[in-house]
Amino acid sequence: GEPISPLLVQAGYHLFQPNYRGSTTFGTEFTNLQIGDAGGGDLRDVLYGANHISQLLGLDSKPILMGISYGGYLTLQGLTTQPDEWAGGVAIAPFADWEAHYRAADAHYRNYCVHFMGGTPEEEPERYRERSPINHVAHLAAPVLIVTGDDDSGYAEVRRFHDTANALGKPVHLVVQKTGHGTSTVDQMNAEIVHSLDFLSTLDLTCG
């Protein structure tokens, strides 16, 4: 797991890290379920798993979404398209706009986008739009912390997500570090962890 995982448990949180569809744990067929459906079935798996675990543990509060990179994207997508399901979220090094991501990418990463979106933005415009959190900011309800690098490939779209949410009065907190996609020093990693734990401590987890 990520360095923050044991610290979350030590802080008293129940931690659930699902192998949602697209993961490599359960064979090729399971992995391929994500092709052409990024931000769709995989996000439903995360929500189902979180709710199932909450029921097993008898928890009254809504779950929190947290992820890094693609997990950060799923966090933003979940909070904006499933706004009634989550108490909050932490998105680390996320991206927020599939089309902008495609336009800014090199040939290799454009192939990645085509693979998981089922085509180019011209071929699948509705999927690119529907699976991009930037297009659902108005529905955001729960607080979210975004930690990103100023040299991350997704920085511009994440900044736009933050500024749009801020203009709408949405509860988005942005921390920008001088790094690329992910932390590059121990100090940055420690700061990321501290910001995350401090933010989580402010969330209201007393009711469902």
C-alpha cells in the first residue's frame, strides 16, 4: 500500500483498498472489464465495496474516498457523480478532464486514453464528457482535498476544477507542491501525509 495507509489505520480509520475491475489480481478477463469504461464500472465497484464493508462493520457514517493518480481521478469522479454517497475525499495527483488530458498528452499516453475511453474525443465525445469530473463540479457536495504538483501533467485541469468549484462555493481545498506526478522528496511525502490527515480530521463522520 501507499505510505499513508498504515497511518490511516493508526489514526483510527477503517481502511478498505479494493481490487476494482481493471485490477490485475483476478486474471485477464477481469482486467479488461475496464477497457472503454474508465470511471464507470470501476467506480461502482468502489462504492459497492465501501458500502458493504460499512454494513459489515456497523458504521453509521458515510465512507470517504481517497486515491492517488488514477485513484485520485476516481475520487473526484465519485464525489461529483455520486455526491450523496460520500462524506469527503482526498485526491492526490489526480486528473479531472479526459479530453484535456488527451490533448496535452504525447502519442503513448493518447493511446492510453483511447484504450480506456474506447476511442478518441472525436469518436466518443459523450464518454469523455461524462467521465470527466470537471463537467460535474456543480454537483459536488462533500469536502475534498486535492494535493498536486505544479509540474504534474494534470495540474492545469486540476487547477481549473478547483477554481470552478471555488467560484460555485464548493468545499475544495487545494495544496500545490513543487513536484511532478507524485512526491519527489521525503519532505513532500511527509507534507502530503500531514495535509491528508489534518483534512480528514475536519470531516463530519457522525451520521450517514
